[in-house]
Amino acid sequence: MSKPDLRNKTALSRAQREVMEVIWDLGEVGVAEVTQALNRQRPMARNTVRTLMERMEEKSWLTHRVVGRSFVYSATVPREESLGQRVMDMVDKACGGKPEKLMLALMQYRGLSEDEAKRIRKMLDEAKEK
């Protein structure tokens, strides 16, 4: 899978992000499986899910292949890539483009366990070496 350029993709609605989470978790799935998974959280009609998935395919977030008489969908964007884009957007919009403001807010309002701080320190050290 080639690296997607998320800057050119239309952002997803909250409901579409919920669908994407299911697809990322399950891999290739049909509308029925996504509907079933979503209905564990809150009721959503199968037709609504199908419409969401069709629109997500139009936005190039999903692709499908035909199996028998059904469409089987898969993500075109890896979860990590999408998360990275959302974090970049948050840094740009909520933190004035300054990643240190995001880290400060995380530390002040949520806090970090000692293990989390060690893992972050290790990631920073590894990034510095590169």
C-alpha cells in the first residue's frame, strides 16, 4: 500500500470515523459486519452504514471488491497514518503549530505515568539519533 496523502482527502465525520475504527479492527468486512459491530455501541441502521461506507469510498478512505453478490470493504489509509494526520491538525489548530504545547497540555491535564514518560523519552532519543 503506497503512502496516502491525507492532505488531499476530505475529512471524515464522527460517524465515518466510527466506521473506520471497525474496519481497521476487522480488516476486510461487509456492511453487515460493520453494522453489527457498531450496534454494540449504539443503534445504527444497515442502510445508514452502507451509505456512510459508500461516501467514504467516494472520499477514497475505503475500497471494495466484489465477493459473490456482496461488497467487501477495506481501508485505503492505515490507522496510524490517519492518527498522525489528526494529531498534526490538532497541533496546527489548537496549539498554534507548536508541538510542545500539545505535550505540555498532556502532562498538565492528564499526567504521565513513569512508564509512559520513559517510553516517550526513549522515542525522543531515537528520533534525535535519526
